[in-house]
Amino acid sequence: MKLSRLLPVPCRPVLISFTLILVLFAPGFAQEVSFRITVVRPVEELRADALKEQPPVEQGNFLKPDLVELTTLDPTIKLDIRYATTNNFLGTPVYTQARAFLQRPAAEGLLRVHQELKAKGYGLIIHDGYRPWYVTKIFWDAVPVDKRIFVANPAAGSMHNRGCAVDLSLYDLKTGREVKMPSGYDEMTERAYADYSGGTDEERARRALLREAMEKQGFNVIPKEWWHFDYKDWKLYPIQNLRFEDLGK
């Protein structure tokens, strides 16, 4: 996800205020993040404006969307949906619910990944999946102009808007805790690169295990973000703008 590129650089501390937030999602499972930006306008104002607008009109013969909630496929798929909490780069919730969806072929592929990794002692943690277009609009309008290279342009939409992008990591089945990778989720340093050669042997091995399992099911990693995978058939699906509460239970 391109939002990871909003991490601060040492020469611009005025744009960032650091905080440490611990969010519990399940017994024995926790996540931390440590960055925020100073938004251009209050998020609630941006939300109101974004909800009044419509996604770009696209040309093409798209498949009928069929978004599937990932936890309905297997309740042992864990969620760490940052944008449903204050634990995100804006410091305020932008999602109305902590849920994760993908188009059915992508969701079923992800289930196979989860099942394969469970046999090796790991499970999947989902950070983000389908993202309504209006949220992409909020992100674009919230960041300073010089930071817009780090977020998706709502004029084109994103693969998250199509329900064909997922941000994820692994947890240890024995402890229920997220495992260490060469970088944390949403970190914008070279440690986040999919082929970063640093870190420990164990961290790189787990990263490679996740990538191999995902690629078997038609997902491709983003070179600078080991956690972000796009489903191979994303071009077949339209940009969507349904809010989570409109997708049913």
C-alpha cells in the first residue's frame, strides 16, 4: 500500500509527531505503529466532501464485483485494520468498521495461502484489503501536496478500490503473536523492500515463506513493500465505493 511511504525523514520533523499506540485485537496479539502526519484539513471535513463525490468513470467490460469478507472463510485469519482505529497515519478512524474484503477469486486464493501456512505453524494477519474509493479521496486530500506521491490518486483509483490488493503479515499459531519481519508494517525504509538483504536469517526466511505462498496463488508483491500484494486479475474489476456497513454482515 502506498501509504507506507508517509514515514518521516529526519530533516522534516515539523510534519510528524510520534506516538506509540498499542492496540489489542485478540488475546496475545498486539500491534504498534509510531508515525503520524499533520493533515491539511480535518479528516471529518474531508470525509464529508469525499462522500459527496463519485469515483472516476471507467471504460471496459468488468466482472461483476463479488466481495467476500475474509474472516467468514476462516475465523483464524486475524485482523489488524489500522484505519478503523486511531492507530494510523492520520490519527483518526477513516473506516467505519474493522473488516477486510477481497474479490472472491482473490479471497479464495488467500484462504489457500492461510491453509498452507497453518501447516507450517503460521497464520495470516490482514492489515487492509478492499478500500472504498472515498477513503482514497480522503487520503489524497489529507496529505500535503509534496506528500501526494505517496498516496493513490483518486482520479485513477487504486487496486485496493478494486478489491484486489491486500496488506498482510504472519502470526505464530502457538503464541498468537505477530512474527518479526525485516521491517514493521508501513515502514518506509530500505528494510521494507521485498528483497532487502538485511535483518536476521529468520526474518528473511519468514518473508520469503509468505511471498512464495502468495505468488503460488496469483498475488504479486510490491517491490518496496513486502506486505503489499496485488491479485493478478485486478484489471477485471471496477473501482468500487461501497462502505463496509453497506456490504452486509
